[in-house]
Amino acid sequence: MKIVNERIMCLKVLIGDKLVTCICAYAPQTGRSAEEKDSFWDQMISVTGSIPASELIVVGGDLNGHVGTNVDGYDGVHGFGERNADGEQILEFCDAMELITYKHLFQETEEQISHLCIW
């Protein structure tokens, strides 16, 4: 286990012959400063980007945003309600890091799944 900071930690587990990196994250909630939120997402990109492509990545935790029900160009999005700015940051992160969302997991075969983001 690696504790990155008070908001992010990583755990590597071997499942069968596949190495899985689980990232547990707690994003700054609505009302926190833009600088604090930007710093968190920069750290998430750094942590996720440092994981070898051969490993499965699972991001879970409380990312403190609503992605909404409207996909607006983000395939596989599963959300509820109205999207807020924090939800937009979640989607941008998932898109940048090539993560798929929970709903999309059930539409793909195991071989097609490489990264997953659950919030």
C-alpha cells in the first residue's frame, strides 16, 4: 500500500495473473477552492499516469461530483441528476486517463476492460 497524501492511496493486488492497482480517492467537496481541486486532480493524473499499462487500474472513492445523466460526448457515463462543475472534472479526468465508468463495465467483455473508475 502507498499513501500518496491525505486524499489518495494506492493498493496493488495480484488477482490470478493480473496485477491490479486500486486507487482510493477522496476529492475536495463543492465549496473548496479551485486551487485545492486542481491540485487534487493534478495528483490523480500523476498517480494514474505512473501506473504501467500492463496493470489494471480501478479508481474508487468519493470524487465529490455529479456527472449527470446526459452523456454529452462521454461514452459509458452513468450518473444521475444534473452535471455540476465537479462532475465535469471527473469526466475530464476519466477521458484523459482512458478510464471507463461503472455502467460501461457491464457492456464490455473482460478482455476489453483495462481501466475502471467508480464513484
